Amino acid sequence: MSFKISCQGATSIKTFVDFLWQKLTPAITTTIQKNLTTNIAGDMRTTCSAFNGNKANLEKHILISLAEEENFDNYWEYIHKPQSFFRSYIENQTKRYCSDRGSKKIETFLKMNLDNIKNLILSSICEATAVAKDKNSTVSEWLDLFCDSLGSNLIFPRKDLKNIEHQKIKDMEFLKEAMSTALDPAMKGVEQHCSSMPVETIVPNIEKTLYEQLCGCLKQCPFCRAICTNTIPYHDGDHIVPFHRPQAVNGWYKDTTGHFVIDCCTSSIESNNAIILKNGEKRLYKDYRQAGGDYAEWKITTDLSTHPYWKWFVSHFRSKLEEKYQKKFEGTGKIPDAWANIRKQKMLDDLKQ
Ligand SMILES: [Zn+2]
Ligand SMILES: [Zn+2]
């Protein structure tokens, strides 16, 4: 008689343990992938020079690499679609990290996470059992204790365990043994699954993490398309940027001649020149904020110390810009000789400082 009860007990514990591990395994994999993403993004923020500072530092690296590549199409994307440009820049850097010096580190991070989770589960099993034995608890209460002990370290919803919480299990010590015995093979399975996964599968998550941490507001100056430096998307207050660009970068031209406007918006807003809005209405540059929309959200201050970067760009890519925008660098839009004399290396050295 007692042998029969014991056998029944063993069977129901086996069913219980199998079911629990069936639910735990995918949760462990998900948690490990999430932690790996955080570890790798964190490591990239300390070891990759483009990511180890703030947004201004990232943008500086982007400007340097654009100038080094001298690829006009890439510039075009950066000027007109900064969001997708930033995302693919981060994605490429992440791929390079993962295939390069990061691959060894990813192995180490994976091992560390597997060990942590294994220890967490083991201690949760022991803790839940000790308390349950003490209080003569039901298996449903054991599950509560187990999940509480895992806490937020393992994303594992208690509500998924409704099916097994009414099992008649009395022998808590046997439950603990069965759970602990299943731990090793289960973790081996997770390890195999995680290490056989191509690294590309986590690249999008890392890219998203870094993008959210670094890119902030990507609103662009309505005149020159310079990107707001604020590190918070949808921030309060005005958009600002310390360095604006010659407006020809954004294709602005004089309506009477079709010649490019090479002035920076920071000097145009001091002039008595007017802008023509999309609805045909004319307004002085200095009153640009009254034009509403994007104009109203920007605070542009007069500043005559423009960085040589965009002057070099305009001069270097003058024919590409003329071709793309179908306008000319002539008349008031003639490119000054001084711009053509800017040496790229000197300009980049200045930028790097
Ligand atoms: Zn501007
Ligand atoms: Zn902004």
C-alpha cells in the first residue's frame, strides 16, 4: 500500500517537474539573450570610441567617417534621413564588434549569464523548499515561493503554471531533488541553443539599445538640416545645435536666380533677406519663428564662427550638389576660394580635438 502511494507520488512529481522545466527553459533563453544584449551594448559603450561618449561624440565620429569615405550617397542619407543613417551606422559598428574582438567577449558573457541563472534557480529551489517544509505548504505555495525568489532576474510568469499548481505533492524534499537533478541537463540544452545561435540574431537588439541610449532628438534645422543635439527624444523646449551648415547643403536657393544660398542660417537670420514658405507667403529670416511649424520650434542664434567642415563638404561635392538639386553655385552663391583651400586632414584634426 505504502509502495503504491510512493509510486503515485513519484509519478506526479515527475509530471510536475517536466512541466515546470518545459516552461522554464524558454524563459531562461529569453532572459540570457536580454542580458547578453545589455552586456554587449555596455561593453561597446566603454570600448568603441564612437559610443564611449555622448551624442555629440557619436556625431563627431560619423562626420569623420563620412569625410574619410568621401561617399556622396552616404552623405545624402545622413543629411536627408538621419534616423536610418544613425541606425545603420550603429548596426555596422555592432556587426564589426561581434565578428571581431567582441566574439571572445560574447562567449565570456554567455558563460557568466549561464552560471548566474543556474545559481539563481538552484538557490530558489532550495529556498522555496526550506520555507515550504517549514510551513507544511501546498505545491501551489511552493511555486509562489519559487517564483518570488527568482524575482525580476528571470522573466517567468507565475500565471503560466496554473496547470500544475493543484497537484498533490507532499514530499517537498523529493521535489527539490527532482528539480535539482533536472537543472544540469536543462542548462546544457540552453547553452547549446544559445551558442549555436548566429550572432546576427542579437545584432538588432544591440543596435536598438545603443540607438535609444545615444541618438535622442533627431529633429533637423528647417534651413540647413543640422541635427538637434538634445539627448532626449520629444524633449521640452527648443531644438538647438551649436553648428549650423551652409543652406546649400539642404538645397536652399535664391528664387530670382536659382543660385544656391551658401550662407549659414546663423548669419541669414541677421540679414534683411526673406524666405518664401511652402504656402508662398514671404517672411524675413529674422522673423522665422513666426512662420510656425518646425520654424517655431528652433532656437537659432547668430554665430559667425562656423566650423570649416560643411564648407569643405560644399566645396568638395559642389558638382554632386548641383546635379542633385539642379541649382548652381554662381553669383551670390559662388563658393569662396577659401572654402576650396580647406585641407581635409587639417579640418578633421580640428574636429577630432
Ligand atoms: Zn540651420
Ligand atoms: Zn530637439
